[in-house]
Amino acid sequence: MRNDLKARRAERRWSQAELGTALGVSRQTVVAIENDKYDPSLPLAFKIAALFECPIEEIFEPEAEEG
């Protein structure tokens, strides 16, 4: 799943650690989500959307399915 979490975090000048603290997750989790290595759980995705005051769909976009 693609996302623009890194850009949104940068707009607010938050570090990965600060975002992790606000979400109740580790900095490593934020890094993994930003690098598309980890798809957040639905509850975490809702927390992220609430924190950035926008719908989940504005942050996360499913990858196009192949073939």
C-alpha cells in the first residue's frame, strides 16, 4: 500500500520519533510504514488519519494489482 505519510509528517516538521509517540508506536514502525515495508492495522490507519485530520484514503492508496 502506498502512502504519503513522510510528506505529511515533513509538512508539520515532526520527526519520525515524534510521530511514533503521537501514534503510540515506535520510530521503527513509522519508518517501515513510510518505506512501504509495513501496512498499518486498520485501527492504526484510523489513528493516523485522525492525527492528520483527513480521510484514510488521502494518506493510503492500494497498489495496483498485477495481471
